[in-house]
Amino acid sequence: MPVPLDRTAALLHDVVDAGRVPGLVAAVDDPRHGTTVHVLGDDGAGHPLRRDTVVRIASITKPVVAVAALALVEDGMLDLDGPVAAWLPELAAPRVLRHEAAELDDTVPARRPITLHDLLTYRCGTGMLPRPGADLPVQRATAGLGSDGPPGSYPLPDPDTWTARLAAVPLVAQPGSRWLYQTSGDLLGVLLARRCGTDLQTVLAERVFTPLGMRDTGFSVPVADRDRFVPLLTAAPGGGFTVTDPVDGAWAAPPVFPSGGGGLVSTLDDLLAFSRALRGGGSPVLSPGAVAELTTDRLSAAQRAGAAPFLDDGCGWGLGLAVEDGGRYGWDGGLGTGWRSDPSTGVISLLLTQLMWDGPEGPALVHSFRAAVHSCVAEDRASPRGPAGPSSVRRPARCPAPRSSRSAE
């Protein structure tokens, strides 16, 4: 293992040893040095984690659903620039608030239809507002629909009921004009299921999971695999961790509403299969051209700025995932997961915990891991010495410190 990755290992061990998380599963997949996997600690109750531990990936669901959508586009079943009203007739004639704080009857007509491209770029006109308190009329109207909180915050109704209720609330912005978090992913999931005449789990299985061998990814955990599933934790005020969702809780049975914005569970190897396929040009699920579409930033400077704090440090957005300056892409899940792929080096970084982001510590851990991996790999590429043997260095001394946290799901 080269020195930079050895220092990354030290960082992860220090995180678990210090009790910041009870355990984690992580991978650095490097075409130059192979795959390094870290399995550390336990589930918070003394059960050791495993490489095939099943975790809630939350918003890493978004790029998975986006890939399925592009697969349907490539098959001619959907039009990237076409209106979605054919499959989401509830959105055929949306009204738009004059401003986000307006009363619900203070609206104007949408200037154009909502398109599939709007859903994939999260610019359909509705979503989570970066405003605490949820005191605006539109926030009160969407309470309980998952548009004003992280996935899993509320027991959502069935997809048809959810879509009808959401469509009854005016849009916050004109289609295509503003990036808003979360709701586009859930609408996209409803669209894919309706277009294919089945449920979202089946669509994703046919278009993504089965072709890529993602055997453990889905919207629930079968009883036979429950021993590999871990509880969802939050940090307790006095130290330690509290179980928020047990292994026989919300993900024990197929949900009434399969959330395309954040409802999947998965494993390290399933996510490696997904990210490696994109790195390799998309086969067997997408063409290289579709991968290029997926990973191209679509936001204007103003839209980037308005997306804070969900998109930080000027990060952009492609089709269902973040695109950073320099081309690195991926996304994170607010239930403790993070993924990035760097096209310039081919390196993939994955970090899976089940500690919910209820403060700065969660995303800070994801950022520190990512910074250690990608910056130190770049250092290794630039070094004339070539790969080094294992190092005894215990601290990532030359790697950057964690970035400031964000409150995104």
C-alpha cells in the first residue's frame, strides 16, 4: 500500500478509536494500486461490521435512480428534454408562487412544462428550501411529504396519493430556474415506475441492480439478510449513540412509497460495482455518452450559489449527482455515507457508516476521509518515487484538514 493510503487508514482507525463512530466500512478503489477495504468497529451494540454489512445509503439513491432514467432514455422510452406530464399528469399545468414566501394563492402560471431534464437536474421548481423553521406557507403545505425534511422523516403515502398532494401545492420557482433539493428525486422515482408499469424496485433491478450484480441493494432488507443489517444511530448528548431505527424497523418490509430520493439500502461491494461501471464508461447499463451527460455540471453560477448549504464550496450538479470543479462526481447520504469518483485519477472513495448527520461531526468525517484519499492520491501521482511500501505513519500529516460541514442529506 502506498504511503498516502496508509495515512488514510490511520485516519479511519483514529476516528473509530476516538469513538466518533462505532464502526465503518470504507474502500479506496485505485486503478494504479488496486482496492483497499477497511472494516472497522461494530454496529454500536458490539456486533462487528463486515465487508458485506448492509447500510442505508440515503441520498446516494439519487444517482442510482438517475442512471436508471438515462437507461430508459437510451432505450427510447423517455425523452430527456420532453415534458413529464405524459406520465405525471398531476404536473401538467403547474402554478408558481410569485416568491417563496408568498401565500399559496399568490401564483402565476409556469412559463413552460416540467421536463425530465428538470427532474434530473433538480430544477423542477419544488423541493427543500434552505430555510430553518419551516414557517413559510409552502413549507407548511408540504409538511409530511418529504419535501421539507430528510428521506424517512415521515411515513409517506402511496406514490399516487403523494404525487397528487404535492401537485396541489404551487411550485417555489419556475421550471429550470432554481436548484432545490430532494423532491425531484422522489418525483423521478414515481415517473420511472409509471413509465414501466411496475414498481420502482423492479425498474431499478432490471435496469441497474441485475446487470451490475448489485444483489444486496433495494428498498428493504429480507429476513435472511437481517443479520448483516445495522441499526441507524444518532450521537447521544452525553456521549455514545442512540438507536434511531432498529434492524427490524422502517427497512424491514417493502415501503409504501419507495423513495427515489433516498430510500435504498446497499453494501460496499454493490456500490463499488455501480461506481466502477460509471468509471468504465457505463457498460452494461449506459453508454459512455450517457455517463458524460450524467457527470456534466448543469448549474449556472447563480444556481450554485443559491443551492447552499446543500451544495457547498461552489459544487455543481449534473444529472442526479454532484459535480465538483475539476470533474469529481458522486454524492453523500445524510445517514452516514459518502461516495466520490475522480475521473482524472480513476480513484473511487466510499465511506459507509450508520451515524445520522444531526450535526457537524457526520459530514466532517465524510469530508476528512475524502480529502485524505483524493488529495493524497494526487500527491502520490505527482511523486517521482513511485509506489511505496507500507508506512508506519499514523497521522495524515500532509493531507488537508476536514472541510467545513454541511447539512445536506
